[in-house]
Amino acid sequence: MIHASLVCRGCFGTLYAVTTICAPAARLPTWEVDHDHTPTSCPLRPLLPLQGVAAHVYELPEATRVLSEPA
Ligand SMILES: [Zn+2]
């Protein structure tokens, strides 16, 4: 499942987010968020790809640092 329209706070580039369910028993999806295209320079590059288990992409630990607020 791919979620569009996420924007990087560091470089204002487009981010993609993919969710996967690792185990049938897993209640929450595993997220992976990264730049659509690797930016030449982005201050948040060390934080990406952002990965973690959460109900929503904005609930990932570093989400507020990486993601712009939804429009
Ligand atoms: Zn960026």
C-alpha cells in the first residue's frame, strides 16, 4: 500500500510511504518512508528512510521531524 502526498520538511521533496504487514498476527503495519528521488542535499537525510511500526505514518517516532503537516 503506497501513500502519496507526503512532503519532506527538510528539502520539500516528495516522500513515499509503504506499509507492510510482517506477520499475520501483527496488529499494526510496518512503515517505510523515504524520498521519492534522492535529494542532492537534505538536512533530514540521516533520518531517512524512516521505518517503524505504527497505526498511522504520523505516529512514527520521528514523523513530526520529517513530515510536513497534511494539507
Ligand atoms: Zn528531504
